[in-house]
Amino acid sequence: MTGTVYRKILLPVATPPEVEPMIRFAAMLLDTDGEIRVLHLIPASTLPEVTREWRASVNLVVPAHETGAALDVRVEPEVRSATDVPTEILESAEAHEAEAILLTLRGDRRSRNPLVGHTATGILQHAQTDVLVVNRLALTSEKFPRILVTTFRPEAPRRAAQLAETISVRNGGIPVVLLSLGPRGPGEGVGVEEERSERGIPFTRKRSIFSEALLGRRRRFPELILQAAAKERFGLLVVGEEDDGAGGPLLTRRFLEELFRAAPCPVIALRS
């Protein structure tokens, strides 16, 4: 297993307060010679409103440059108006060959934040790159005691496990728990397997048992994930995409909103 790092990361941002923490989080996943592109989109409306928002965008551009200089990483801010926000984000990712899009769902469907609602849905459904969605606690936590990678399959998604390893390496080698949620099989015990990756990161494989009745209710998946994570005393929670072709994708906007709303811990969701 080798960790996941990105050469180019696209950060769609909506407000000045999220610029610095999102750049700092992205820098943790960036290749040594990588680039972070900060994209601020102004939803096109009346000309006076667009002009006012455009002038105010300096409050995003300046901290983007300052944070990049402080971290010694390349940061390129860009501001543009858009009639279709998700399409602009996807086109920017393609035009600049971004390998990942990192965004947050802060706000709600009634807010003026253009990165919630149909925008998040559009990006999750149509992006040709990795999509990483983080909650507020992931952006504000200075360190993580452990990383939990949850899955509803026997094995954690490969990319999610690789992402966890990268974050572990860049946080001093903190332990990673690969936690499988599922029903107990015939004669199956709840064993624990310990191993180390090639980079020396301690990985523990565990199983959390739930009834088939509960696992058949997809609306309860956020609750089940948090129940299992609580038994491991939380940590940074990593949830990877698992599209089985039948039940549909796990990482929908509704799922993430419910998970983020209830999670008392940092969360990062990866759709690859």
C-alpha cells in the first residue's frame, strides 16, 4: 500500500474564513512540487452585485497568497463569475488538470453558499477526479489521535486506505484502523489483525457487527458509521465511496449532510 498524494488540487471556496484552513488541509495531501488552485466563483446575477462581489474577492485572494507563502506551497487563486457553479468547477478542474477537488459542505440548502445543494451533488456525480469533502472539525483540528476508515464491505476501499496512510505519515505516523461494518457470518468471530505498511504505518483491521436488517436501511448508514466509530473513540473518520451497482453510490449529498451534521469528530469523505 502506498499513500495518495496529489500534484494539483482544486479548492472551490465561498467565504474568506475557509481559505486558510482549506489550504492547510490540502497541503497535507499535496505532492512536494504540487499546486493548490483556489477557485472563488461569483454566481452571476445583477451587474452591481457581481461588481461588489468581485471587489470583495480580494479578501479571499490575499489570504490565499499569504497562506501559500507561510506553508511554502504553490497557491494560485482565481476569481470568476458563473451562471452554472458546478459546471464551472468541473471545467476548471479539467482545464487545469486537477487530480482532486477538495470542498466543504458548510452551510445549508437555504444559505447563499454556492457550494451546497445541487453544486455538491453535481460535483460528486460528474467529477472525473477524486472528490474530497471535509467537515468543519477536519479543518479546525490541529492533530488527530488516530484515523478510522469505515466500510460496509469486507475490505476498505483501496483509495480511502491510501489516503489514510498519507495523512498518517504527515501526522507523525498515527495509527490507522480499517473498520468493516457488516453482519456476522456463519462461524465467524470478531478478530483483530495487526500489520504495518511499507512506510511503517500501523494498520489494524477490525469488524463491527450489525444486523442485516439495520444494514438494509441505507438511511441509517450515517448513524451506523458513527456508532462504530464511537466504540473506537473516534479520531479522523475517513469514508470512501462504495458503489456496488445495485444500492447506488454511498456518497450522496444527503448522506454527507446527515453524517456531517451528527459527527462529533473530523470527517473526510473520498469519492474516487
